[in-house]
Amino acid sequence: MNTAYHPGSLAVQERLGVQDLAAHVGRSITDGIRPIAAAFLEAQPMLMLGAADAEGRVWSTLLTGAPGFVRATGPHTVSVAAALPEGTPDGAPVGTLALDPRTRRRMRLNGTARSSGRGFTIEAEQVFSNCPKYLQKREWYGSEPAGPESAAAHRGEELTPGQARRIRAADTFFIATAAPDGVDTSHRGGNPGFVRVDTPRELSWRDYPGNSMFLTLGNLEEDGRAGLLFLDWETGPTLQLSGRAHTEYGPEGRVTRFHVDHTIETPAGSPLRWSPPEYSPANPKLWSPS
């Protein structure tokens, strides 16, 4: 049995007949931060972080700073010059995703977060890179200073019409999921419209072919809690959703369905400003559910 995976991921891999490929890919997961990974982290102005709050709700959160705000301080430790998201317990399991739209590169680092004088540190337990599939290319125009409205977050329990329009127009979102062995944060991308808003409390999307690890779907098999993050890349608003998700398997492929329990919309959630996207050539055509 490949110890890189917990039973949920192994069950999905077996269901889809990709155990050998998953075992091969799983050998790339380490608990150490190689020099090339350390250099990549230090060049990034943003980091996506997934964690559960004190009530057990899973959230995906955007952290930003000048390049260098995330840096490896040892072969197994990362220092982040930012506060842990509100409500995240000290010593909580976290899953992070560093993504560079300029080069369409990404890496994931999962471990345990603890407060520090600089912000917080992460003791790494899993470190690995992913392929550039479904990543839209964007250029970074720079950052804008945070205004007084940056702290004004609007909370709800279902999507507003404006939030639904934003999701339907999205080409990217981030998903944090939890399982008994920790938290993971991953990326989902596609052409605008790849995420469907079925009701103000229900979203769905096709699960596109990937690296066969099935870390996200495996976590959903084991637990079901999930947090989604949508960014307005050009103007800065962020939309976070927390709820539960499950995956349905059918003859036309896999569909993940997400139930919204809580929403947080932050009008100036990101100071970063990015160019319009150059869509990934791997993005499939949009789907129509049967």
C-alpha cells in the first residue's frame, strides 16, 4: 500500500483503475523542501491556505505579501509573514498551494501551522508539485495599497445573484478539503462556465482528468467538508464558501456537487492585480448535465 495516500484516495484510485499510476506519482511526495521548491515559494506574492476553523468549518483563504513573505527556513519548515486566518486554531493542520500564473507552475505543501513572531510557521509533512493542466496564464501588474474597505466582509448562508454571476464567469477556483490525516488545498480551472450554479446553495462542476492522485476526491470520500475560494483577479474582491461536497460517478465522467453553508465576500480581499487570462489549451469544452 502506498503510504502517500489515505483510504479515501486509495478507494477512488481503485474505483477508477489507476492504482499503478497513482503509486508512481505518489513517489514524488516528500516531507522535505528542496532548493528549487524554496526558490519558487520565495518568488510568490500569494499563497492559498486551507484550514478548519474552531467550529470545524473548512475554508480556503488567500494570503498575500511582497515576494519573500513566504520562505523556507529549513528543509522541513516554512515561515509566512501573515496571520493565520481568523478562527484557525494554533497548531491546526493546513494545506497550502503556491501558484504562479505567470509561469503556470504550482506546488502544494501540507503540514501543521503554529503562530510565530513573524506570522506563522508550517512544519511540512507533504511537499509536491503538480502539472500546469487547466492553469490560466496571467501577468502580474502589481499591487494596490489596501483601503479602509478591505476589512468589510459580507457574510451569508447562500449566494447572492451577484455572487452567482461571478462564479459562472470564473475560470479558476481553489478548493480546500479535510480528512483524518490533514488538510489539502487544490486548484480547479476551466473555461468560464465550467462551474454551474444550480441553486443559491448548490454548485457543481466536472472533475477533469488529472494526475490520478485523487487527494481532493479522496478527502471528500472520507470527510466531505470543503471550502472554495474565488478571486476577481483584475479588481481584487474575494469570495469564500464553506460547506460540504460529494462526487457522483457516471458514464459521462465525474461530477462534484457542493452545498453552500456559509459565505464570506470581501470587496478588497486581494491587493494583487493580474491581467486578463490566456486560457489553458487543456481546458475541455463546457459540459451539459444529463
